[in-house]
Amino acid sequence: MIKICYVLSLSIHIIAWFLSEGLEYIIVENMSSISYHYNIISLDTGLRTFYRCWTVEKPKAIVVGIHGFAEHSGRYEHVGRFLASKGYAFYIYDLRGHGKSEAIKGYVDRFEDFLYDTKSFIDYVLNNTSYNRIFLLGHSMGGLIAIYYTGYFKHGIEGLATSGAAVMIKENLLVNSALRVLSLISPKKRIRFTVQLKCLTRVEETIKKYLEDELVFKEPTVKLLLELLKATRKVWEYIPNIKVPILIMHGSEDCIVPCEASKNLYGKLEAKDKTLKIYQGMRHEIFNEIGKEKPLNDLITWLDKHISYMSR
């Protein structure tokens, strides 16, 4: 009985250690070993948050992912596994106020906090790996953050790719005015915000999972909504600063962020190495769409091309 109690106690301590230190295990996929781990970290900005990583023994480069509005890193498991299966390490963290981050849910003081958090996370990744080749991959609001970040800091990454980047959002003057007033009076007031689910993807199972996902918040604060709207205007000031290679991807039937957003972004960019890809019939989440293999493979082709340039 004493021996059983000892084993049970030891097991509990081991489990507690895994939970505090993060878990790592190996997935064998396509005859290659993919290592997956996650952990809770404290960034230099003061944010304590959760991140995930999929990698291989000797990755070609590191891709840092930035997820979209209201969602979290867990929705990118298939992207992480795919990138790792092609030889890349994929790191993605839960944005401030999102997922498992230890911050007020659905709230941010100012949009630029996302930029400094991302810089701090990139520094963390670089300090904990032996690789210095970083590419950014941002979806929707994450695409806006990736573009804003690159134009704002002007250095630190080799290139970036975006999916449905929210550099333009359909605005309503009355709504904007109401958000400004509410933000002054009660910035943490929550509003029931309904995403047009049919605009996300044509895959019904993905929509169902999105609705049932407790980590996807449905009531953002007025402050976050206002800061997002303000950022879609401010980012254009910094776009001409972007000189690194950029891959811009968008679904032609995206009714959350209009396809024109990526077309205008492409036109405004002064970078010599820029690529625009529009996927016919696809909606907002191209990596969760019917035929998602096409944009995912295009991403790999683009990454491989720029890795080969860097190696010369």
C-alpha cells in the first residue's frame, strides 16, 4: 500500500512538472520526425502567454505565426504540422487578450502593444534556438500586425506572408463614432460581436468547431474594436518602409476583409520582391478552405525560393 501511494505521489509530481515546464513529444509524419511542444512564457513586455511550436531536427528557417482576431494558436495545428513536414519550424503565440494569454480577454490598451509583444516573442524564439532566419506569417488581424510590425520596426525578419490581412475593413461612420464615445466612458465594456460565419470558410465542420471553441471569444471590448479600426488606417503610413520579400494571399470571396485590401496593399508596397495570389472561390480562412493545399503549398514554394536566395 505504501509503495502504491509512493508511485501515485511520484506520478502526480511528474504530471505537475510537465504542466509547469511545457510538454514535448515526437510525432512521426511522412517518415520524418516532427517535434511538438508548448509552454507558458513571460515576455519582456510583461505579457504572460502561451505558445506552441512544431519543428524538425534541423529546420530550414523559423516561421513565426500571428493568429487573427478573437481566435488563438490552437487553430493553427494543421499549419504547424504541415510546415514542419516540409522542414520548417513554426512558432505561434496567443496574442494579448486572446486564447490562453494571461491578460484581460478581448482587450488591448493600444494596438501597438501587439507589435511590441510580437517583437518580444521573436526575441524569445531567437534566444532559445540556434537559428536566426525568421519569417512572419499573419492571418487577418494577424496579417495586419505582421505588416504593421515590419513597417514599424523595419528589420529583424527575412520576409513575411499574409492571409486575408485586415489592412482594410468596411467602416460605418455611426459605429465608429459610437466606439469612440464608449471607449472614453467604458473602454472595457463588452459587445456581442457576431462574425459572419459563412464568410470564414465553405467547410461546415470548421465553422462548427469555431462556434464551439471556448478559447474563441465572442464578446470583445469596445477598446479592442476601436484600436483595430484605428490600426487599419495608421498602418498605411508604414507600408512604404517594408523592403523585405512579401507574399500576399487572399480568397476572392472573402466577405470579412475585402479582397481589394490585399490588392491595394500590393500596389502601395515599394518592396521589389512582392507576390500577390488571389484564390478563386475561397473565403476568409484560406488555410481552412476546400482546396487549402494550394495556398499551403504556395507558401512552401515561396519560402523555399527565398531560403535558396539566402544560401547563395
